[in-house]
Amino acid sequence: MTDLRNHLFATLEALRDKEEPMDIQRAKAVCETAQTIINSAKVEVELIKAVGADQPSEFFGAPLESGGRPRLASLPKPNQAS
């Protein structure tokens, strides 16, 4: 999710570049792909909840508490923008 967030912020910065802005169609493609990744993550979370899995999520890479909730303290901290 951190990589996804970083790519989306890079896209936003590229769109705002006054000298060489990113093509709108390319930015839309990035956003559509990001939405697909987000939807996949949502499906994985719902699956984990439905089966009561108590194993690490491959998507999030975090150990889960009982009941399928990620242990938030185990999640990587997002990169801070400079």
C-alpha cells in the first residue's frame, strides 16, 4: 500500500509539473490501476474476515489478529513526504 501511495503522489506531482505535465490519459490509467489494486485489497480483507484466517495477509504483509484484523503496530509506517 505504501508503494501504491507513493506512485499516486508521484502521478499528482507529474500532473502539476508546469514544464512537462503528465499526459491526462496516462494519469487516468494510473488511477484506474490503483483502484483495481485497492479493490483487490478490499476483497482480500473480506475473504480473511469470512474464513476467520489467522495468518499473514500476502497483500498487506502483516500478521493478523484473531478475527482477521491486521495488527496495526506491525504494519510498515508510510514514507514521509519531504
